[in-house]
Amino acid sequence: MRLGLTILLPVAAGAWGLNAADSGVPGLIRGLDGLAAVLAVVALVLVWLPSNNRYARERKALRAGR
């Protein structure tokens, strides 16, 4: 999932950014494209954040219980 998003989100964000900068596109669409570009960058950062400690502890406990 991380690899796919790392490849596809910058491409999509670039397209949305170009569309937001185009003056021939209606205002609402430009705003939505700009928002989508910003959210794509945020999503890319969130995908690569490490998991929280509670989740990591539960995963270790499951592995140790096998």
C-alpha cells in the first residue's frame, strides 16, 4: 500500500495542482483540485508515519503467543 501510494499520489497531486493553477477551470473545481492536492501530500506523510506503541505491543504479543 505504501509503495503504491508513494508512486501514485505525487503524480495525482501534480495533476490536481496543474488543474488548480489553470485559469480556464471553474472556481469550485479549482478549489476542490487544490484541496485534493494538499490532502494527497498529507496522506503521503501519514502513510509513512510509524505505528503507535499500543499497536506495536499487540503485534509483538500475538507473535510471542504463537
